Amino acid sequence: MSGDTLTEKKDNTIRQILEAAATVFAQKGFAGARVDEIADTAGVNKATIYYHIGDKQALYERVLHDVFSVAADEVERNINDKQTPEEKILAYAKSISQTIRKNPNIPRIMMYEAASGIQNFPDEAAKDLVRIFIKLTEILEDGSAKGVFTELNPFLIHFVAVGPLILYTNLKSIQERYASLPGAERLVKYLFKNADEDIEKIILKAVMT
């Protein structure tokens, strides 16, 4: 077996493990997740997980760091070619919504984290979030200095963007139930609508003077 083939096999195994871990963490939270279940979901044995990544804490850190480090990179890249504060805040909101859409397990994992008081959130993932908050702070401060944005807490603006998206993503089953109720015909177009553009409009309206 060639070196390239071995590397590809290793990469595929790690991807399977991380996808399985994200699924189980989303279903059970960090506290409820078990490495045995992650191994079963990934179709590997526990020894393979420990060899390639490590214990449950290492798995959790890798899952979240992989998502939030990419998100931070995308936020920085997407706003770099924008000129005005308005364009930059919309690019920021779009980057956040794209991250959630690409990683459907993350909203449920973060809801577990919020419920537990962020007790298990890894330091590496926290550093990634700091990068994201710094870029948002720069956008808001630039907009405020130019007189187009009011002065607002960047953490609150971030949660205004993230909160509805997380809830909207997690409530698909409830949306489907509502859609089947008598008289809900008028709501169907809203229940299954992509919320990204509406969130972007809400964010822009919230920061404007």
C-alpha cells in the first residue's frame, strides 16, 4: 500500500470519527456522550479513536476547534474585500449563518453548552471565538467612528445573529408539526423559509444609527 493511500485512509478514518463524535455530542451533550457510542457510530473500535485523536475531551475539543477555527478564517476572509461597515456587518452575519448551515450538529452542541453554563467548552475553541468577536468589534467600532452604526456590545450583536439561527435550526421538527395543524397554511412559507437573509436584515437594522 502506497504512502498516499495510507494517508488517505487515515484522513478518511479521522473524518468518520469526527463526524460520528459531532453527531453523538449533539444528541447527548458532552456529559452524556460515551466513546463506545462514538466508536460504534463511526464504525471503528475505541483503540482507533484513542490512537488517532485521544480521549473524549480531545474529541470534543477537535470537533469544536475544527468548526470555529474555519469560521474565524471565513469571517476574516469574507470581510477583507468589503469596503463599508454595512457591507462588512452583512458579510459577518452571512459567515455565521453559513457556518451553522454547514455544521448542523453545532447548534445542538452549543445549546447543551449553554444549558451547562459553558462548563466543557474547550480553550482552543474559545480562542477561535475570540478571533470572531474581535473582527465583529472592529466592524462595529469602525461603523460607529464613521457615524453609521450606534455603539453596541459586540457580544450582544453576535448572539442576536447566532441565537435565532440556532433555535430555528433546532426547531425543524416543531415547525413540521405546526405546518400540519389546522389553519397553519399561512405559516408554511415562513416555517420552512431559509432564515439567513432575514437575520442579516435584522442585524443591519439593529446596528444602524
